[in-house]
Amino acid sequence: MRKYGLIALSAVLLHTPAAFSAAKLDFSNEYNASSIHAQGDQYFIDQVSKLSKGDVDITLHTGGSLGFKSADNFYAVADDAVQIADTLAGSMSGIDPLFLVSSLPFLVENEDQAKRLYEITKPYYEQVFADNNQILLYASPWPASGIWSKTPVTNKQELAHLKIRTYDKNGTLTLREAGAEPVKLSWADVVPQLSTGGIKAVLTSADAGASGKFWEHLNHYSAIQYAIPLNMVHMNKDEFDDLSKADQQAILKAAALTDKHNWKTVKQRVAHNYKELAQHKVTIHQDLPQPFIRWLQASAKPSLKAWLKDTGQTGQAIMKKFESGQ
């Protein structure tokens, strides 16, 4: 809630002109400052500052410095422990399995399809947030997920029994079906587990690996084009309602601008990431053998089946609209 100093409050009570202090909001992000998500969030903050003429002051806390992981963010924002958060969608699957749709393996083939899936699903996301005293501000898409590893992972045999980090239920089901040994970990736990040998590979994007300097532990990246998952940026509804109408409009306009910015940026990010990986002697495996890709796609079918069962008519409606091309 916005808090005013005693001098300003007294001025209001006396009906004399006074300048109010800016609304101060904290923004939690589990990822590194150089990540695509943190940079998108900073773009949003800059837009809010400009549009509100400095009346809304948002501080971005990266690297989980506030003590919140993605799995904590939903209720932290609902309870106003933090006012805004950037949260991996799949980490909210315990709230509603709907949040797993963007990470369904091999469902989308490119960023345009991922954006259309988001637009189809957005009203359902918004309702879940609204039911929990929050508003959805914008999506923060990842570049396509691949496999970071110590040794090449380009076929079924190299994947077998590989202890690999996954980021949600979909990845765990798919990679277990494919013969690996998946371990679901929040982002903050990935590098510590790599350092201690708790995991030998990571399912994530080239971008995430670059921001985490994975080349200090892993030498290979297999571009399997697994999924283009989303993060969601959401805000406490009471905090939003407490802003002036002008500042609310500034927040919403900045969010719309950031949505466009993020979808444009994600298309350009992979080339930049691959250049950085090459500079650090990471071998990038593209054009992978089709038998391997088909094996992964077949291994992904149980996760889609489970998601459709968990989401019922809502999931069926989303898939029908997505597959129809509407």
C-alpha cells in the first residue's frame, strides 16, 4: 500500500497543495541480471517510470535476492510479501495445471506459435490470477529449451540414465519416459547442483545457460527445440488498486509495451546466445538425428495426455483452438 509522510498527510488534511511520495514497489526475479527475463523486467520498470513521470518507483531484485524462488512467488505476491514477481509458469502448476501449457514438449515449433498459444490461453491465466488477488501484467517467453551436458547428447543411448535437471512436471515425465533420470530443480538450485555433481545435465535454454555461465561446468548444448516456456509477471491487486488512476494506466500501458518488446526480443536472442557459447568453447549440436527427435516426441506424449486429463474441458478447448489455427 502507498505510505505517505506525516508532512504530506497533514497537508492533505488541511486541503493545502502537497507533493506525495512515489509509490515504492519491490519486484522479485529468481534469474540473473543478464537473463532475458531480468532485462525485460528492467524495460518494464523504465517504461513505468517514464509513463508515470516518476510517480511509481519499482526496484528489481534479481538472483532471488529477496529469498523467493519461482515456486514461492505466487503466494508471496498474493499475500503482498512482494508486490510484483517474474515467475516460471510451470512452477505454478500446483495452483492450476493450466500453467503447464507453454512447456508442453514439442507442441509449438517457433515463437509465433508460442505467442498464439499464449494469446489463446491468456484469459484463463488472468482468471486464475484474479481469483487470487493478483493481475497478470505480461508474459516473458524463454528461447527454446535444449539440453546442456558434459558430453554430447545426440541420441537415445547418450540420454539413457542421464541425471538431468528439469524445470516442471512436463519435463520430468518426458525425460523419464525417454530413459533419463530427471531431477526437478528451481533455477537457484541448478548451479550448486552442477558444482557438486548432483546433476550432469540441464534442460533449459541457451540463454539461461549463458546467463548462468554453464560453460564452467558443461561443454555441450543440444538444440532439441523442446518447448518455448513462459514466465509470468504478476502484481498484487491491492497494490494496483491503491495507485491513482493515472498510475494504473501507466502500469498497464508499460505492461503492453513490454509484452511486445519481449516477444520481439526472444526471436533475436538465440543468435546472440550461440555466438556467446561459441566464444566459450561450447559445442552446439543442431540438426540432430531425426530418430532421436522422434524418440523424444514419442516420449512426450504421456505429458500431453496427463495435462489434458488434469485440465479437463479447459485444456480441450485450448488445444482445439490452437490446432485449428484460429
